[in-house]
Amino acid sequence: MIALRDVSFGYAGTERPALSRVNLDFLPGEFSLVCGATGSGKSTLLRILNGLAPHFTGGSLSGSLVIDGIDVTGSKPHELAAQVGFVNQQPESSFVSDTVKQELVYGMEQLGFNRDKMSDSLKQVAELLDIEELLDRPLSWLSGGQQQRVAIASALAAGQKILLLDEPTSALDPEAAAEIVGVLKSLAHEHGITVILVEHRIERVIELVDSVVIVANDGLVTKGGYEQFENYHLVPPVIGLSTELSWNPVTVSVSAAKANWERGPQQWKQLVNENLSKTVAMEVNDLSVSYDGLDAVSKVSFEVHAGEVVALMGKNGSGKSSVLWAIQGGGKRSSGSVKTQFGDPKSLSADERLCVLTLVPQKAADLLFLNSLADELSESDKFAQLTDSGTSKIFESLTGRLDPKIHPRDLSAGQQLALVLALQLVKGAGILLLDEPTRGLDYAAKRSLAKQIRALRKEGKSVLVASHDVEFVALVADRVLELESGKMISDKLTTVALGIGSSHPTQISQITGQPGLLTLSQVEKVQK
Amino acid sequence: MAKRFTASTASPLTWWLFAVTMAIVAGVSQNAMIQILICAAALFAILIFREEAPWSRSVKFYLFLAGFVVIARVLFRIVFNIQNPEDTTAIDLPGFSINLGFGPPVELFGAVGIQALTGGATDGLRLAAIILSIGMASSLANPRALLKSTPSALYEIASAISVAINLAPQMISSLQRVQKARSLRGRSKGLGSMAGTVIPVLEDAIDSSLSLAASMDSRGFGRRGSLSKPLVLGARLSSLMAVGALSVGSFALLVGQTQTLGWVLIAIGIVSSFASIRINSKSQIRTRFEPMKLQFFDALILSLSALLLIAAILGWFA
Amino acid sequence: MNTFSGKWISNLSILLAGIGSVLMFSWPFFISGDSAAEADVAQVVFIALMPLMLVLILVEVATGEIGSKQIALLGVLIALNAVIRLLGAGTAGIETAFFLIIIAGYVFGSGFGFLLGTGSLLVSALITGGVGPWLPFQMMAAGLIGIGAGLLPKFGSRGAKLAVLIVYAIPASFAYGFLMTLWNWPFLAGSESSISYLAGAGAIENLIRFLQFQIFTGGLIWDLGRAVTTVALIAITGPLLLGSLQRAASKTGFVKPSKPEDANRAKAPGLSG
């Protein structure tokens, strides 16, 4: 269906090619997963297949692309629109119309279909994606999962036989993601559509795909089955465990790994409970927040010690963000109080608060507005009245040195987060509040963030992190608080809260069934 | 009960044609009663046919403006009064003049005549009728649907406008989000914080515009047939002729003696405008899923418009 | 869009349309005495012709090479500008729509400036319900400001660019105010008051009357407010906005990346993985 021959791709001004001499074939009805580290050419590879690279991304392409037997090298996206459908990360930013029906026919209108053909195809594709009931609805009323279905339907409405998707589940919760992946599998296997998917949450799709393509940082691309993951470090814990213990073949499902684990007793170490300071850094008493008479948070009380990392877990809408903003003082607080060494943050000015505590919002980039990394860092020093470049010291300790001329928007999500952390910590706040910091981060970035947080903890800072990412919380937190509909329903040590028998065990807990064993780093490596 | 007629029963173009007809009738008529009737009709149409939609919530605004224009016209006649000895005095105010340091002194107040007052009110009513007619169309016609019936030559621009209308609410919420987040960094308030608020929103907007563009292009946006050279030349020349004729015609209309020429040129300008739009639309290969269909209700409104127009030409409303 | 140029015809049309539309604003200066009875008709005729003039320029601008990236960028900037305009609305003399039109027109060129100017005013009127006979005139005036911004000399240093923009912003804000007051003048004052236009009296006499109208209605204060906010916003946001928009220009293919760093940045959009 698709054949890439000797394809290389490089962006102007960089020596390292994003892709080098790629030869790949995809069959009709093949469901294929493309993965690779952030900054590898995986998105570029996907975009080459419909001409978005180089026409939308810049850069230079060599080699040839053959689709359905026809050499289409160098075609623009709209010239391939009838053959290839493309779905982006965030469906809402790719919608052109206001209602579902209009969105679905958009592509067909562009391709000049006649009316009858349009209504036939519309009916078919709506049935295929099971969205017949949504046709007359405004797009903004749909849930994330429904929006993604509509986006897929509109990419296939004109009868495209190839579907490209760039992280289609990244904005979805696990249930909605599983549904979408199921839909993709049936499109490939029952309807013969070639589905090529870029996804870094490998565990969501790995059991369903036919093939795996790995794009390495040096631009080399390999295609095959699960054995691909042997020398690959960007993997979920279940595959990580499998390679760590040299299981052959690689296990990709929790149940298979469980069977392997039980076959031979393995060595692992308990987490050492580092000594916790007795000093209470922050005391939250009966905190409540209500919007228009509805309680978002009701009577939440807890304390955080100096040098402690506490995770605030709970589903979307359980009030995690509201708690953080209410503690910080910038958000709404209906009643309750927060005690810190310097008094209640609510009673301080915005500038004074920065000496006491700081909040990094969900979208860290909202705080960045200057044209280069250097400008951001020096503005921050000026604001904090530092003469030695204090902000860059903090930043470098978090990420290492980076080109100061780089535009902040061109930093990776992880680097942006580190930059905002540095900007917010420069005034010496002892308490750090983080709102869903792992959004958009891959496994490597998550691990590096966890390391940064543990380093801050060592300095004696207290960290309260709102997250629903179980594996990440297992890496950083000492204690887990759980919120449900604005009420605090539990306050447990992490080993208990995420261990076997809890409501959210980590993958390693599920596989090993050992109380106290949560993360891959606790497992002793087996030498081959 | 029969299905109720509402704004969207008729095509948005129908409402606009109806509004323009009413505005023309108001424009040619010197009769205050006719103007009042048109105002009433426009208001009546809004109140009966409007639906729950953001663009139909501005009735008060249009009413206010209409009232404002009438009052302004009358007030100008009273305050900046030109005394006319032939007019019967209605209000006798003490007159005086102000010298602004340039030009002749400005005469204020004085004896205000009845004709001046009624003339001011009639002129004001005429404009009020035009404002309310247009207000009626913009309250009843769904702008999104209207964008779908723009000529193909304007398809690209109509796309940008409809993207903007769809994005505006999102933009408001991201401005609010960034403003809130900005408070976390401390720093300045007021106008000084504009950069810190606008830039992150703008950067997000640029990124989302790129993914939107990728999505549009991937679905075929940007396909166009090419026009033959003579047609391109024809389109450009007819545009040139249109703007030339309209500009010169407008001038001719104003300078006296040449009014007939003015009207002829304007007519030529209008015809060549349509020619230019027609030719430019030919390069489009796209189709439309729901092309405009005329319903009974449209036919009703359009025939009413036609009758009004004929009556206006025959001078019944003068 | 194709090798056959004829582009100069298009540019000539835009120029002529610009002159013609300024005439449609300033007709009270030229109208002759014997068409006094037609004065009201003239106003109605121009209200009807202005939208046509707008459409003609839009068609000329749109038939150039305009692709999905430019259209999408135009759409989001119009939305942003319309929303920014809402924030400033209601406070006398504060007009927050022009700084973005001027800066974007400067960075992306005259055609884009025209589209952004007309589009911003149209969309903000559509979302607030401010559609009226004045709207095509506001759109045209704002579009002309955008065209003008695109014609300014392109200096290398950011300071010089900023200076040019600020110097341009002052007359541009006043010109917009001047044009719209010109439109309001016959609309509000009619033809029969002591500060109305006097058909046939000639341009100078009418200019004096117009200034008197400006002074009595306080129009100049609004114009001053508009100029001050526009200049202040350009001065405050300009240095950063220029950077952001130039980055966007290289991403969206308005300009070919010249320096390697620019090209490097140009790859960033949505390519995090």
C-alpha cells in the first residue's frame, strides 16, 4: 500500500538528519505503531506519508514515496487528500466547522464530490465510527472521545484507504483511549484500512498492533514485532521489566508478564523510607471552594512536612486544581485556611507569595512570553533582584545547559516545565505546587522530572503534586492523598496507596503482587 | 398547529435581500409614516422570527441606535440651528454664536422652525429605518450559514472568517486562563501586563493555526483548478473596470451636471463587479453539501421584497 | 497563482478602489450645490456601494497565492483581535484592535493587513451584534490602515522597526478617526444645521465646518484616545510581538527562512515527537 524507498529527511540548519535512508512497506489493512523519543523523527515520518513534511514543516526530503503503486514523491497534502487521511493530537484544534455533519463533509466538498455521493459516504462513515446520533450536534458539545471519533470519520469520509494518526489518545482518559484504539483495530482488520499510529503511550496500543516501527535518535528506522523493544528504553514498566529480566520473547501484557514473574522468584529491594523531617511546612485546614453554589472542594485538611513530596490524586474534575489554586491564594477559596511559616498565602501580595510558595499551572508555557531562553532567565533575575544569574543556575541544575538563544516555545514540554520551575523557584519559595506536570511528557521526560523533584526534596523543599499518573506518582511521592468529588477520601503512604491490593496499583505491583514493590528501579537486573 | 416559521426557515440571503429592500424603500421615501412603518415591521420581524442565538440578542442595541439617530438629527437642528424666516417658529430660544478662532463663528440656537424640527425627525427616521432593517437581517441571518453562501471567489476569506467565529469563544477562555496563570509570576499589572497575556495566547494561536492548516490541507483545502490566461485577464480587467466605473461614477454623481453619467457608470460598475466575481469563482472545483434551497417561506419574503421594490420605483412611497 | 502576471492590473484595481472608497467617505467636500436635493440619496447609494468595493478588493487580494497556512493564521489572528477588541470596548477612546493590525500588516504584508483589518471589525461586529450601515466603512478604514502598514519600509534592527510602527500608528489612528467622523458627519448632523456640510460650498469651507463638527462633538478626544492606546500597545507589546509574528511568518511560509536559526525554529510546530 505504502512504500518508502531510501527516504532521508533533514531540517535546514541541523546537521543530524531526522530520518536517514528509510525503507519501509506497509500492507493494506496493516495496523502499525510508530514510536521513538521526543525529538526523534517519528512525527516527521508520519507527515512524510501525506506530504505535510516537507510542505508544512520545512526541511528537505530525498528518496521516493509510492502509494498504491503510484509514485507520489513531492506531492502536497491536498494532492494526497483523496488517498490519505490525517488525524492530529488535539481534535478540537483541527475542526473547521461548527457541526459534526459539516465537519464530515468538509473533505468531500474540497474534493468536489457531488451531493448524492456525499450523503452516501456520510451515512457510511457515520455508521463505521458509530456517530450517527451525533450528526446534528455542535462539535463543542462532544466529549474528547467523541471528538476524536469525528476527527477520524472526517479523515476517512472521502473513502481514504490510509489513516495516519499523531498521538490520537494523548488528550483522552484511559477508557476513551481504549475505545479509540479498538476502533482503529477494527478499521484495519475488518475494513482493510492501513492505519499508522504515532503514540508514546505504548501500553495503550501494543497488544493490538501488527507491527512496530522504531525511529531512533540518529534517524535510523527499524520495523518488526515486539522484539524491537529489546534495546529501547522509552517503554512502559511492563516492557521495561521484561527486558530488564531478559525474558524472551518480550512480554507486552501484564498477564503474560505475571506468568513469567511467577515462573522464577526474582530479586528486589524494599524502598528505603528516607527520614522525614518533623517540621510541618504547610498546614491546610478545612479548605472549601464552591463555584456558583456547587462545591468543588469541601473541607479538605492535610499537612505537608518539610522535604516531603505529597501527591494529590483523583479523576478529572475531582477538585485537584481547585485545591492547589486555593492554597496558592490566587484562586477562589470559600472557607478554610492555610498555615505556612509566613502566614496564609491568601493574605500576601502576588510578589510576596513567590517567597513562600509557588504554583506551576497545567500549561506551564502560559507563563512564558519572551523571545529567547536568555531573555526569560535574565528577566527573572532582574525581577528577583539577583546579580548573579541565579535563575539559570537553577535551570541548569534541572536540565543542564541549553543554547540561550533558543525560543522558549521551541523547548520540549519537559524543558519548558523545568524553565518555569526555575523562574518560579528563584525567589526561594520552600513550597512547590505542581498541577498535572506530566501532561505531554514521554517516559524519559517523566523520569527526568521525577529526578528533579527528588532533588528539590533533598534540598528540604515541600512538594504537592496533583496528578493522575500512577507510575509517575510512584516515582516521586512519599504520600498520596486521594480526592473524590472534592472530598478527601484517603491519605496513605505511596507504597500502600499504589501497592498491590489498592485501587490503583502500578504495573509492577500488578505483575509481581509483592507488597512494597512499586517501580522498576527496585527490581535487580538479571545479567544475560 | 402548522410548523412555526422561524429565522432559519428562510435562507440568510433571503433575510438580507429583504432588509436591503426595506432600506431602499426607506431611503427613497420622504414620508415619515412610511419610515415608522418600516421601523415597526423590522422590529416585528425580529421579535417574531428570532431564535436563541448570540447574533439575535442585540435588539436593544439597534433600538438604542435608531432612537439615538432620530434624537441626534433633531438636536442638531435645534442646537446648530439655521434660522429660516419662512418657517413658522416652534421654539424661540435665545441665539448666540461661538467663535472657534477659525472660520465663521458658529451660530447656536435661536428661533427653531416647525419645518426644521419635522425635517430633522423625518431624516432621522429614515436612518433609523435603515439601521433597524439591517439590524433585522443581522439578528435573523445566521452568519455561519451566510458565509456558506458567499461566492466561491471569496471562499478562502469566508473560511478564515468562519474559523475566527468558531475560535473566538475558545480565545476568550484562553485569555482568561493566561491572565490567571500570569498572576503566578507576580510582576506588573494593567497595560504593562498586556505583553505577558497576549504573547502566550498568540503563540498558542499560531501553533493551533498550523495544526488547523494541516488538517484543512490534508482534507483537500487548496485544490483549485486553474483559469485559462484569457479568463485571468478577463477577471482582472473586469475588476479594474468595476472599481474604475464605481469610483468615477460616484464622483460624477456628486459634482452636478453629470448625474446621468454617474448613474450609468455606477450601473456599469455593478455589472462588471458581478462579472469579475463570477469569473474568479470559476477556478473553484469544490462542491457544497447543502446548497441553498429556496423554500416556500423564502418565496413569500422574496415576493414581498419584489413588490416593495416595484412600488418604490413607481414612486408610491415618495 | 500562475505564470501569467497581470498582477499590476490587480494592484491598479486595489489602488483605484482605495481612492474610490476614500471618496465615499469624503463626498461632503465635493458635492455640488445643484445636487443638494440628492445629498441624502448619495449617502444611501454609498452605503450600498461600499460593501461592493470591499468585496472587489477582497477578491483581488484573495486570488493571489493564498494557502491553508495563511488562511488558518488569518482566522486565528482575526479571532484574537476581535476578542482583544471586546476587552477594550466600552471605555471611551480605548481602541485595542489596531496595534495587532498594524504590526501584523507590517510583518505579513499589505494584503494580509487588509484582510486582518476588515476581518477583525467584521467578526467583532458579528459576535457583539454591531452590524449596521457603518460596518463596511469601518472595515474599509481598518483595511486601509493594514495596507498602509504593509507598505512601511522594512528595517533590519528591531528598534528601527518599532520606531517606524509607532510613527505610523499616530497618523493611522487619527486617519481612521477622521474617516469615521467623516462618515458620521452627514449621518448624524444631516445637511441642514450650522455645522453640517454645505453642498457646493467647496472643500475649504466644508473642511472648516467639519472641524467645527469635530470640536463640538468631541470626536478629537476619541481619536486622541485611540492614538494613545495604539501607540502604547505597540510600544509595550511590539518588541515581543514582532518576534512572535516573524517566527510565525517563517513557520507559515510568508517569508523564506534566511538564517539557519530561523529555519531551525521553523520546524517546531507540532513536531514535538
